[in-house]
Amino acid sequence: MKELIKKIKSSQDLSLEAEEYLFSISEKKILSKGTVLIREGQSVNKIFFVTDGCLRSYCTDRNGKEHTLQFAVKNWWISDYIAIHNNESASLTVECLKESTVIEFNANKLDGILTLFPEYEPFQRNLLERHMVSLHKRILNQLQLTASERYDLFLEHYPDIEQFARNYHIASYLGVTQESLSRIRVEKAKK
């Protein structure tokens, strides 16, 4: 939690009361590889801040194929925000790809911080803006870049992830088959 407080304070002032409130609505959890934090179909009221490790969110299509939406590494947030904000069942599953440490928040209480402590608003707004930019970039990359270019960009953003993410996780994130991912890797190795 201290890392998160430090991160918030690096961009704005935060009162002692606001810090204490954040501590009161959070819980540090150390999770083993394979732990599922959210499962498709369940109700969702938790948001997770990753302090160490790697989590991924994914959905499963009608044919049972998984599609990775997000990898969350240190200092990233992850949840099923659609389920939280629309008050509906989860459409995503969130799982740990390796042992991870997260700070778990009750979504309603975290949302309520803005009313209780308005000084938190710039951090929250910046967080939402960064999340939107990230999603828009991801969509544009899927539309405009070749699979090889998307793989290069993926490795830039997640340089160590291949150590613990499975090939089908990465392929589904990139929007390619595992065979295509293997061909891309072979081509890169030849260069």
C-alpha cells in the first residue's frame, strides 16, 4: 500500500485522512500462480492494484476460445470495470499468471473516496485518462499494425512476460493464432 500512496503523492498532495481511508478500504494479498480473482458470470465488487507479479483478464467466446484483454504488471490496475459500473455479472476472468502481490479494494468504497476526499480526484482522473489512452492505442494497433509490429510493441511494453505467460495468452492478446506467433518468432530470430 505504501507504494500506491507514494505513487499518488508523486503527482499530488494527499491528506493523512485520505491515506488512512485508503488503508481502511484495502487489503494486501499475496496470490499464487493460477489464482482466479474474478470469474466470468460472478458479481464483481473488487478492484486490484498490482504491486508485484502479473495478472491477465480474458473473456471466452461461444466456441470456448480465450481472448486476452489485458496483462496487469507492477503499478497497473485490473478488474472487470464493465461489470462494476453497469452492475452486471462479470464478462471477464482475472487470473494470476505468476505469484503476485495485489492491493484489493472494494469498488464502491474506492469510488466514494472522491466525495470524501476531493483532493484524490486529479489522481483518479489521470488514471482513467491513462486507461482510456491505453485502450485506444490497443484498438488502433490491432487495426493498423501488422501482427509482427504488434508483437514488437508487446515485447517493448512487457519485456519479461514471456517467462510466465503461455503462448496462447500472448497470441490471443495479439489477435493471432499460436501458429502465427511461432512464425513471427522464427522470422525475428532469423534477423
